[in-house]
Amino acid sequence: MTTSRWPHTAPPLPLILWLFLYAALWTCAARWLNPALPYDAVEAVNWAQSGEWGSPKNPWLVGVMMKPLLSFSTLAPDGYWYATHFIAVTFGMLGVWMLARRLSGRDDLAWLALMALNLSGIINFDILPYNDNYLLVALWPWLFFILARALDSDPPRWAWPLFALVAGLATMAKYSTLASLGALFWLTLLCAEHRRLYRQPTFWLAIALYLLLVIPNVLWLVTHEYSAFHWVRVQIRPELNLRATVALLSVFYPCLLLALLVYLCGGRLRWPSSGPLRSLLLLFLLPLALIYLWLSLYRGEPVTEWLQPFVILAIPLLCATIHELPTTPLRRLTRGLLALAPLVLLGYVLVYHLNLRDCRERWSGVKTFSAQAQQFWHQHSAAPLRLVGGGYLHQWLILYGTDRPRTIQPWAVDTPRPPNVYTPGLTLAEIRRSGVLLVGEIGMRCTREAFMPVWQYWPTLQPQIYHQTVFIAQPGAAAQPVCLAIIAPDAADSIQRDQRLH
């Protein structure tokens, strides 16, 4: 069967309608059911404010994705977060369909790959807490699709430069992309068939374009004590464990289930003897094996998070190896997997409607507290709230404060763990000129000890107004004391300076 070629056959209209409906329904459901955004959203907005070529955990693309939220004040953080996530997911789903069709040459297997994604919760709710994995879900299928085109016997001129662009963006989304790119590098050296690439000008152009995208982040890492790698290092410790095996099974069970269903329908899986599919399978399996081995030898927290994006590639690659599957059972299998889509969405809505394990109320108090804290500022100052500082709760004003304030936490390397949220280049003069709203530690009343994170870096700051309030994490939770304090902007005369701490 002749392999379909891009762009001679565009995605069909039913596919576009399916993806649009998927993105719309899941965005609305997540937006209205989730009580508050995850902490990863706070980090992403802060990194967007910093505007640097890197961050303490990730490269620069995570922050860039939050830039529109800072530029357009009418955008709601919750709606923007879930919309960008599911738009990115649908872009990746389109890439899954294109990749499966490219490798198999069949639309029906492409549809099977797309519908098989309904077996996994990764594209729906598992990626919502993360500010980076959704970008890999969006980019990795297209990365492999373009690579399949570039490794073809007659590749177009744009294949390698476009691959470099997508590879650079994927690397700047999360460093785990380097595992597949490293495997590709060794493949071009060890395989005589691919060594010819180094004689092509477009291949060298692709290398230059990729380096142009990643070198700024490399320089940032050098000047920031390689903080992203330090963050990973402090998360793990040498210890042989089975958590990686459990995580591997929990992530890739859809592939095992799909393979079983294909077998029961009369189909078989076949390892390709040559061609782009064989190369892509190697580029998928080798990095996955190395990451699995590493996670098995080092015990740490981010185990499942590292493995989840790989399933978005595993399913189309698996479908591309299917052969001898009769048309009628294939159609029935695809329709059965299609029926899972509304069931998964219905189950998601039902879980939140029943408020199982307080999922619809958990940590919802940060929204109320952020609004109250900003209202307290505006009651005493006509100036916009530009800076916040203090305990953990102040970071949520970065996300939910309508003035989009920045934190006064500076970058610090002389600590066991550099801060995840910070403002580079902030000076004491700027703090005094703009003023700052301080939020004390949870559980502490209005004493100087409540603001120890502030005095550590800005010992000369002197608040003029204090206000004792409470923080209620969610309905039914205990009210915990929290102190608010204002340091007046130099230019503002609306601060009532006669209030003092007693």
C-alpha cells in the first residue's frame, strides 16, 4: 500500500470537528469544576513575568506560554490555563493521527490510534497539574511525524529545518526531549544509512537552527548555577526501587490493553525490518529504557511525570506495527474506543459533581484570600499592587491578583534549594517606589516573626499598616491566622500611616 504523503492529503473534516469538540468540552468542564489552579500555574506566571531564558525547573517555553495572560488583563487565569492545555492536547492529537497515517499509510489505523488515546487519562486530567507535560503532548507527535518525513528516501527540503524548530521548542519545554535527540545523534553516527545526512546542507542548517533556540538557555543555566539540574538532583537519591516499574505499568497500560484488543480482533504486531518506522521505534524505546533504568536506580518523586508524555508516542507507533487486522473488526474496535470518550468525560464530571474526596473544594480558599488581600491594599492605596512578598500565600497573588503583582523574593543561590518563584534584578529602591503588600506565614499573628522570609533579604523595610485576617483553605477547614502588612509606595499619599503594630 502506498504511504500517504504530506501535504497531498489533508486531515479530514470529521477529524477537525472531533478535535474542536474535544477541546471545547474538556476546557469548559475543567474550567468550571476545578476549584483552583495547581501550583505549577503560579510558577509559570512568575517565569513569564521574569522573562528570562530559563527557570529553576524548566527552560523558557513554559513561561512564554503564560505571556498572553500578562498582556491581556481580561483573560482569567483558570480559563486561560485549561484552554491552553486542551488546545495543546488537540494539536498533539492531530499529530498522533498524522503520525499513525504517515507510518501505516492507512486512515483507519490513524483513527484507531486517535481513539486509543481514550484509554489513557494522560490527555485529559493527568496533565492538568503540570506546566510542561502538556507542551510535550503537543510537540512530540509532530516531532516524530516530521522526523519520519525527514528520514524518508525522498525528503522535502523543509523537513530538517522544521524538525529543528519543533525539536528546539520541545527541548525548551522540558529537558527530557534531549533523550530522544541524543538517541537520534547516535543513530546518525552508527547507522551507515543515516551518516549521509552530514553531507546535506539542510541538515547542518537544522543543527544551527536548533542551537539558536537552545544556546540562550544553556547560557542562562551557566549563570544560574545549573539550577534546573540541581532541582532534579535534590528530588532523588540513589536507591534501587520498583516505583519506576509501577509507574511504567500505570502509564503504558493503554498500550498493553490495545495490543490485547488487536490480538483478539485477529490482528498481529510486526517489528519492521527497515525504514522510518524502525528508526522511530528505536528512538522511542532507547530513551524510554534509559529513563526507566535511571528512575529504577534513583528513588524520587517525579516518576510518573517523566513517563507520561511517552504514551502519546507509544500508541501511534504501536498502531503502525499492526498488520493482518481485518477491516470489520478494526472498525468495531475503533467505534468501541470512540464510545469511551463521552464516558471518560461523564466520569470526570460525575466525580467533581459528587465532590469525592473534596475534589471540588480543595484549596479553593486561595482565590478568596487573594481577592481579600488585594482589596486590603486598594483600601489604603490608590496605586496598583505591583509587588507582594512574605510567606507561601503571597505567591498565589501572582496568579490570582488582578494587578498581576510580582514577588519581592530575589534569586538566591546560597540556599539548599534556589527559589522556584522569584523576581530577577529587583532593587530596594524599586520596592520603596512601588510599595509592597506583605503576607505573613500561615498560622502566625501580626508579629515581626511572621515575615521572616522578607527580613532575610530586605531587613530595612518597615511596614506602616498591619491587618490580622484568617485563611480558610477550603469549606469546612479550620480558619488559620494570617497577617497582612503594607509598605507604602513613596509616591502615594493615601496610606494611613497612623496605624501601627501593637
